[in-house]
Amino acid sequence: MSDSTPDRVRPTDRPATAARLRNLGTRLLSLAAIQSDRLVNEELARAGARKWHYAVLATLEEFGPASQSELSRRTGIHRSDMVAVINELADHGRVERSPNPADRRQNVIAVTERGRELILRLDRLLAEVEDEVLAPLNPSERAQLTRLLTTLVDHHGHQM
């Protein structure tokens, strides 16, 4: 690299962006989501986890044992994908399956101690990522952003 080429692009070094783009909320939301998603995925991967692992473990931790179909409904993970997620978590001893006493055709999934340890570690990790992503915002602005995003997600009928 020559002396005139920066190692890293700073906000002031970026080319001017058209006002239409700078002021388009959906574009800004997409750009922020892309950055946030990248950081979350990178950090979860370093911990040997994925977003779906976190979603399943958090749901089991909060609501207790559940069937795969119930987990699918509560997390928004498609039923066909849920099988693979449960298999991955079970292979690492983070969840266990047992027959549903009410319906032997179903399994009940429960979080294990190893799963509880992982969810606590992931909670800390994701809090750090959130702090990094939302660093420019003060606590009041962060709370407002969360309320606004919740309103959008609820309005469009997405499972949280």
C-alpha cells in the first residue's frame, strides 16, 4: 500500500452519498442489519454456536421443555430446519430428547446443564456485540430504537 492509501476507510473518507439514499429509512435499516448480523454471526461462530442455537436454548431456558413443533412456532425456525438444529445441539450435549408422555410420536426437548452454561456465555457475548453495534446511541436512544424496531416487527407479523 502506498502512503496515500488508507488502511481503513473512515466515515469522513467515504464518498458522498445521494441524499435520497442517506434519508431512505429502509436502506439505512438494511445497512445496519447487515452490519449487526455479520458481527453476531462472527462472534457466535467463535463460540461454536449459531443464531438458531441461541434461539432454541433461550426459548427452552425461558419456557421449559417443549416439542420440536412448539420450538418451531416459538422461534420462527422452520420445522424442517429445527430437526438439524436440535441434532446439532444434542450432539454437543446442550439439549436432550425424551419421549413425550402425552404423545409417544413426539419428542420433548430440554436444555441440559451444558446448554445452560452455553446460553449464559452467549448472553454475555451478544450483550458485547450489541454494545458495539449500538455504541453511538445513549441508553435512552437504545431503548427507543428497541421499541421502534419491535413496533415494525410486530406490524409485519414476524415471530420474535
